[in-house]
Amino acid sequence: MRPIVAVWRGDGPVQVVPPCGRCREFIRQIHPANIDTEVVLGPRRTTSLRALLPETDWPSPLS
């Protein structure tokens, strides 16, 4: 699996930023294996998508 990176460019140079909450959830929903995708947070800093999401398990159906 390849790492992903989100970037932002304001008036200055391009900056690496964590993906927003919607993007994190969308990446997770595309495929279950994406939960362990490596997310680049800076030049020497990475984490898994799982660590960036507050709840990673799908809820149980209501009875």
C-alpha cells in the first residue's frame, strides 16, 4: 500500500497538512484495507489513517 499526502497552498509555499475529517472518512469507506494506509504528516512524520480516525469500527445494526 502506498502512502497518501494532503497539501495546502496559501500565499506561500506548499504545506503538508493532515487530511480533513471528511476526506479521512471517505478514504476509509472506499475500501476496508485503506484503514491502515500510511498518511504523511510532514517531512519525517507519518501515521496510519486508523490513528487519525476517532472510531474505526462500523457500528452494529440496531435491533
